[in-house]
Amino acid sequence: MNILVTGGAGFIGSNHVRYLLRNSDDRVVNLDLLTYAGNLENLAGCEDDPRYRFVRGDIRDRELLRTLLQQEAIDAVVHFAAESHVDRSVEGPEVFITTNVLGTEILLEESRAAGVRKFVMVSTDEVYGSLGSEGHFTENSPLAPNSPYAASKAAADLLCRAFFKTFGFPVVVTRCSNNYGPYQFPEKLIPLMIANALEGKPLPVYGDGLQVRDWLFVEDHCRAVDLALRHGRPGGVYNVGGGNEMRNLDLVHLLLDKLGLGRELITFVADRPGHDRRYAIDASHITAELGWAPSVDFATGMARTVDWYLAERAWWEKIRTGRYVEYYDLMYGPGRRHAGGV
Ligand code: NAD
Ligand code: TYD
């Protein structure tokens, strides 16, 4: 197959490109705009593989898509490209709509016109909104997004449904819980806490820190997306989750313990507006239909992740300069949104 991966220079996309090159004979074309989150260093070594091609471009660029889909005789699309950070969507929702909603719509239209045979939409569990202390999201849970990010993903997710229902276009949607692992941009909880801890900077825990996320090692997500591509039922929706519920504060404690550091750097800061309290996934449908289950347990995945950030300090130090400093100041600087006490 010739597979177009969008957003393949980001965290999950780059892990997915590596996954495909390692585990299949397929040809992989990676289309990525290289926004602040896209980084070709995430793909070091891949460019030597004759089955891989990188194209810098925008999923909103119709002409480019038309040419690329035809020129590369693309059989299947795996769509990761997105604005992905909730806090940024609170500061500036617009680009979330243009990239995540309009971009997905344009990609769907052009893929359909080009005769693409399978399209995997990498959606998220955040489309379901927030859970109380009990229960899990199933594929039948109502969509009730609470952040502009989640709303934009829900819109894209539903457009995929519409393309299947209206045009019979073979779209499969995955809705995964929080990922962790190598190459995650240090704006997200785990890499941000590791990098700050190693640099002796405060660890900003939002609100009371008792929010719960369900963590999955990134390679397990990639395997689920690949199963959805090869065996997923057109029009199907698959929840993907690690069954690893953890309170943020407990996770930060665990990271500090792993790094051999004390807890004095933890700083409780103002909460994220609209902060979802708890996510938890019921993944029994993908297990029953596609035989997927997580293969990396939390202890192993966390050890691999912490070791990676320790070994690849140059990777994240380089990112945490320039525009990142402005971002950090906007989010966490004195007088800014997450500054101060709870
Ligand atoms: P990321 O922010 O690390 O990467 C996004 C990539 O998309 C970047 O390489 C960026 O350059 C690219 N991109 C952005 N706008 C683009 C555009 N207009 N055209 C082409 N490329 C563009 O994100 P991630 O964490 O790797 O997430 C990837 C996907 O998985 C997203 O769709 C996200 O919603 C979804 N997802 C993420 C998680 C998670 O825990 N990170 C969980 C479930 C689902
Ligand atoms: P994040 O990694 O941004 O993922 P998401 O919001 O998509 O779940 O955040 C994970 C959790 O960690 C979430 O409850 C918000 C919290 N958090 C903090 O407490 N401090 C931080 O600096 C960040 C980035 C997140």
C-alpha cells in the first residue's frame, strides 16, 4: 500500500511512521506543515529508507493534496495532523477550527475524489467530555466536548461519520486516551514535568491535581491505529485506552521518584478553565473486534519514557528555546493564566 500519514512529524505521527517502516512493507508519505509541534528530528534515520518521503505542506491546501494523492497513488490515509494542545486552544481557538475542522474536511473531500480506499481519523477520547468518579466512555457515550480543542476534534470526528453515511467513504475513527512516550512535545504534562524537574524549575500542577487521565504508551496507540487501517470496519468507531487511570498529582510524584528528586518543586497553580475531571476508556469493542490490547504495561512504558527524556536531553533543550519561552511565559509566567496559587 501507499499510505499518506498526515502530521507525521509530531509526537504520535512520528512514532507511527517508524511503526509502519518497522512493521510493514508499505510506502509512507508524510505530509506535515511543521508547525511549532512538528519536528523533523523526530524522524531522524527515516529519510534513509527508500519507502519514506517527507512533504512539507498544509492539509488545508487543496491543490497540494490533489497532486500528492494522485502522484503518489495513495491507497490509504492515516490522519494525525492537528492542533493538539488544550491550553493553546483556550488562548486561541481559531487555528483549531481551521486546521482540525476545515483541514479534515478538505482532506476527506480530496481523499474521496482521489479514490482512497481507507481513511483513519485519529480522534480522541476528549470528544466525550468529562466523567464523574464512576464509569467509562464507550463508543455510544454522547459527544460532549468541553474545550475548543475537543470541540474541534468532535466536529472533525463527526464529519468522518457524515462522509461514511452520505458518500459511503470508508472512514474508520479511533478515539484514544492520553498517550505518553518518546518525542512528546514538552507542553504536555509528562514531558513538561520531566524537563522542568531536571532543570530545577517549578512543576505547575493545575487546580487540586486530582484530575484523572487514562495513560497509554504511544506504540500501543500506533498498533491500534494500524489495526483500524487494515481491519477496521468502514464507518466503525473504536475507543482505545490503556486501562491506566492515574491522578495527575500521583503521576507527578511517580515521575519525581523515578528521577530521584524530592517533591519541593511541585507548585499548585490556577486551574485550566473548563478542565475535564476524569477520562477513562472502555476498550472492549476494539479488543473484541480487532483483537487489540495494550502490550506495554505502565511501569515499563514509564521507565522507557523517563529513560528516553534523560538520554535525549538535547532534543527537548533545543525545543525549549525561542517561541517555547514565549509560550511558557504566556501560560505560566507571573500574572499569567496558570500563575499563582489555586
Ligand atoms: P502533535 O501536536 O505532537 O503533532 C501534530 C502534528 O500535526 C505536528 O507535526 C504539526 O506540524 C502537524 N500539523 C499541524 N497543523 C497542520 C496542518 N495544517 N497541516 C499539516 N500538518 C499539520 O500532536 P500529537 O499529540 O502527536 O497528536 C496527533 C493526533 O492524535 C492529533 O490529531 C490528536 O488530536 C490525536 N490524539 C492525541 C492524543 C495525545 O495524547 N497526544 C490522544 C488521542 C488523540
Ligand atoms: P495534557 O498533557 O495537556 O493533556 P490533556 O489535557 O489533553 O489531558 O494534560 C494532562 C493533565 O495534566 C490535565 O489534567 C491537565 C494537567 N496539567 C497540569 O496539571 N499541569 C500542566 O502544566 C499541564 C501541561 C497539564
